[in-house]
Amino acid sequence: MVTSIVIDDALHDPEGVREDALAHQFKQETGPDGAVYQHISLGSQPIERITSVLAPHFPGKQIKWKLTFWRQDWAGELPHSFCHADRICAEWAAIYYAMPAELCSGGTAFWSHTGTGLDHLPTDPELKSAGILPHCFHPWMTEETKDPDKWSLRGLVAMAPNRLACYPTKMWHSRLPAEGSGTCKEDGRMVWVGFFNVVE
């Protein structure tokens, strides 16, 4: 079972949140992995409101955001790999779907590697304890993430208006549809993404 948190009706004014985000510029940005991503905006983010919605799911702990942004993916814009993990960013990921109902499709898919059964990216200590050399595993797995035939679907958080999904960044996942949707700023697949750690 995929470990994820799904919160519907997450924000009080989803239309206003979307309009505020669309009023800002979306442009190319380089991510922590060194890859270039299209249609990224750092403007008008609902960080405080999303923090308050997530807080009850992490009782006694504080949410510390490491990286947050709006992202659009238009039809035909394929990702850098079929699936991936975001452990480089933080321990947890949050995705807010900022699409009206008529534009919603797909969502966030979770995968397991058919050759190893792994549903997540292991840490180097985990690899070493299993007798696997990290410097051999990571380049090999990077190539595996590019081949759809090497992966089995484990779960899906469907895109829905004003829905917030949260999951550990170690999980292998991808967006669906992989090629995005829409053709412009007004109808392109649009989500807010945040990466965070929780501390005592």
C-alpha cells in the first residue's frame, strides 16, 4: 500500500489561489538535480495555508519547507525520466492540484521496479547493508527509471480540484499523463509543489 496523505477541499478559495498564481510569470528554472524545468513560478504561493492543513497529520512536529514552487507541464513536454524519486529535495513532498474539474486528468502515479521489487529509492546505508555498492546501483537505477517496461503501477492519487497529496520523497512516482496537458498558461497542467522535512 502506498504511504500517502490525500486531503480534499484543501484550501478555502481555490479559484482565487489559482488566479493569483497565474498572474505571475512562469519561466525556466534549474532544479536541485541540475535539470532544467519549464514553466516554473515562485510567485504567490499558499505556503501558510497548506502548512496548516498538513499540520494535523504530523502531530507534535514542525513542518520545515525546503523548496516550493508552482509548475506547469504542457502537452508534449515529456519528463526527464519515466519515474523518479525526490529524496535529494527533502523527506516529504506535497502536491496541490490547481486545475478546474473540466481540465483534471491523471494525477500522481506510484511505481515499483519489476526487477528488484523496490517501491522506493534506498539510502546508501540500506544498499550497503544489503551488500550492494551504491556507486554501482545509482547509475544503473538511473537508466532503469527511463524505461517504462521496467516498472509496475502500485497506486494512483487522481487529480481533482483543490486536492492536496503528500507522500515520502523516497517513493518512485511520476505525473500522469506523462506528457502533460493543455497548450498554454491558462489550460496547462498546473500544480503547486513543496518539499519539506518534519522536526520535533
